[in-house]
Amino acid sequence: MDSVKLQIPYTILSTRFNPEGDTENRVLTPFGSIDMTFRKIPNIKDRGVCLEINVNGDTDHWVSDDGSIAEFKDVLVRFTWEIAQKHMCGDDGCGFFKI
């Protein structure tokens, strides 16, 4: 299968902060909506805090063969990771977070 690299536009539709300190974003993409939850969890090893990222997507309507869906899921993971980096570090990025 041939492929091209794209810049995927997106808009953050809403941001919600809950009492536990989690941040929830609803993101609109050309492929449907994506819900991202950024949850701070204690890191027992060094007594710091880790960030757990939970992503749910509107993927039930996708119809294709397994090969192209697998490739697209990889692109979706990279796309959501870039959004997560912006959430954690701002538009300049962190430079040391890699997928």
C-alpha cells in the first residue's frame, strides 16, 4: 500500500477538569472525535507523579481491510501523542518525549 505524510488539522472542542485533577479533552479531527484523559498517578518508585493518558476514539464506523486499519491506528497513536506532548509541554514540545 502506498502512503503520504499529512498534517492533520484538529480542534479541541472542550476541556474539563475534574476534582481528582484529571484533564479531559474532546478533540475533533477529520476522522471523528477523540476523547483524551490526562490523569496524574503517584509514582511509588521515586515518589513523584506520572501522567497516564487514556484515549478513546470514534472508530466504530471504520470499514477497511486489516492492513490499512493497522497502519492508520499507528498514525492515530502518533497523532494523539503529539497532542499529548502539546498538553504537557506547550506548543514548543519537550524534545525528550518520543514514541
